[in-house]
Amino acid sequence: MFHPSRRMFGTDGVRGIANDELTPELAMNLARAAGERMQGGVVIGRDPRRSGDMLAAALQAGFHSIGVDTVDVGVLPTGGIAHLAAATGASLGAVVSASHNPAADNGIKFFGGDGAKLSDEAEDRIEARFRKGAPWTRAEGGRIGMRIEMPEARHRYVEWLSTDVAYSLRGLEVVVDAANGAAFRAAPELFQRLHVRVEEFACEPDGTNINLHCGATSPQELARRVKGRIGLAFDGDADRLVAVDEAGIPLNGDFVMAILARHLKGQDKLRHNLVVTTLMSNLGFLHAMRSLGVEVLQTKVGDRYVLEAMRRAKAVLGGEQSGHVIFADRASTGDGLLTAVRLLEVVAATGLPLTELRALMAEYPQVLRNVRVSQKDRLGEATGLWEAVKDAEASLNGEGRVLVRASGTEPMIRVMVEATSAQRAAELADGLAALARAELEGL
């Protein structure tokens, strides 16, 4: 069960071990809390985890019990669920997925009727109502909500993605790694529709193999398979993309955004010459944008914060190093399949392979250490750690940086260090990680 003093919602919804922390009872009451004052329906979809059916059914039951209809789109990428929520006039979209987490985990995240993730304030209101508990609104008779199937959901999503493609992709060759996740049907179908030659990898989900040695967080096997083609790796819910160039070298979200930003600027379509990223973006990305005369606005980690900043600044491109990329002209959330189409458009438009396009950006060595702790919420009290962070930053003398933060989705502290040498970055990261573990477990 979620601790009463800790916020349930992380940067990407409510997550936990399925049927342990994240139970059907919790899902049902979360739906009641989210839908109690709603006027319209809810679009619900999921990734193919074994626990997905159970939790999606519980969400539906919760919504139905308070008189809210649900539209079941089945297994579909997060971007598709967000798009259909907006396209159908729903009041809410709900995704049952733990994204890149292991198969035993699952999660629930909500989207508004505009297809964007809910704000922190909206999530806080849902959580407050959830924690208040019964009595719940109770619908009876003809007011009870109903489940409506949408068997054409994937077709509608793929059709939407395949429209407004500015360049022919015919003849391009890709290897698609769907992470045995939500894109296992939609991604191959999309690229075949666009006349791209496709080889499929990790497109055979069995409910337990999602993200297992595959996908955006593990592109190594895909890198071995590309053999002169372009690799496209998605995560479990396919809201992020990590590409692999023709030589088998992965390109994270920073590289992808750099390539897209230069192309949009060259077409005079990069509004305000601005890109929005998070604090995790590599210094190499910042330097590349500076060389192009592109301003970079940075936010805290989480694609919802990127979108909020994009809307305030009226930017058209933003995203995260992890592979979430948002195109304000097309969507209100990260969509790995849309990102892949846009990246392939640049390849088609320029006639250049990714191996050349990526040369725009030189990546600083970056080391990330994930420290599992039981008290991540007390990070601010770790005074010794913060003193060590200041010392580490001073030692880099402007040629690197340090970022320490609590994970928004897992019980972890993330320590990231960039430096001119990988060895120096690793030394500093290891020292800070050890200190974080010792201090937080000692509080």
C-alpha cells in the first residue's frame, strides 16, 4: 500500500508491484476519485503486461460504479490513448502501464481531455479524494456506466500517425524493437503503411517479457541487429524512442532532438528558435544548440513539465534525454512512434544517414547511478551529501556538472555526473552514490 505521508503520483503516474502495492481495490477507488465530478467518458488502454487486464478491469469497474462510461481500446501505445481521448471528446484518458519498468510492476496514469498528462494540482485533487475514501458516489439502474469496445482503435491511431508526413519514406529500412510492449502491432503496421522495409524484434509479448533485454532502456541487442539499417527502440508503453544508427550506435533523446531542431530551424519552423528540455540533457546538447543559435529552456525531469514550459513559451519542440519528445503541432504528450516518423522524415529529406546527422552533437561522458533507498523523500535533509555535491561541482571547474534528484517513479535517488572524462565522471558519481545511500539510510 502507498504510504500515507508520501505522494502517490510520481512523474509518470501511480506505480507499484502489481497486486501487491498496486491492487485492483486501489485501482477501483482511484477511478472513483478521478471520475466523481466528471461529465464525459474515459478512454482506457494498457500495455500487454499480465496484470494489465486485471487493473484495467478494476479501473473500468470503478468508473462504472459512479456512472462514468469507459471506452476500452485494449493494448495500445500511450500516445494512441492520449490521441483518442482528445479525438473522441472524452473527459479523461487512462493508461495502465509501468512504461520501462519490469513486468511485475504496473502503473496508472491519467490524461486530460486535451491528451496531456494531468497537472500536479489535478493529481493532488484526485489523491486527496482517494485518501478521503468512502462514501463514494453510487450510480444505480440506468445510470451505471458501461464499457464500450473500440476494436478500430489501433487502426485509427496508425492512420493519424501516417497522415501529415512531409517526405516519402519509401525505401528506408528499419529494425523495430517494440520491447514486447504496447507498440508490438502498431509500430510494424505504421512503418509498413509508410512503405518502410521493416524487420521486427521484441514484438512477441507474453505478458512477462516486456522490457526484458530489449526496448529503449536496453538497445544493445537491437544495435547488433541493425547491420546498416536504422534501429527504432520503444519502451513498454511506447511513449519514448531511442534510435540506433546504421553503425549500431544508440542515439538517445538529446541526439534525436538535436537532429530535429536543426532540421526545423533550417525550414524556419522552430518557433522562437527554442527547444525545451530537462536538467538531464547532456552538456553536448546545450553546446550544439548554442552553435545553431537555438535557445534551450530547461525544466525539472518529467515530460509533463516539458509540455507546461512549451505551452508557456509557445515552443514547438521539447523532450527528454530518455527519449520522450513532444511535437506541439501534433500532440500533447511524448509519442515514440510519432518521434520515429519525424526522425525518418529528416533522413528522407536530407538523404543523410543517422551516422552523419548525429555528428551535430558531441556527447559529454555522463554517468548515472541509481541508489535504491527507503527514504527518498528525505533527500533534502542529507546535508553531507549536498556539501559533497558542491565540492564535486567546484572540482569540475565549469567543465561538467552534477545532478542529484529523487526518482519520480521508483524508490531511488538518481546521481548524474558529466565530465570531460568518463573516469572522472564515474569516480564522482560513485562517491556521491555511496554517500547518498549512507546518509539516507541513516536518517
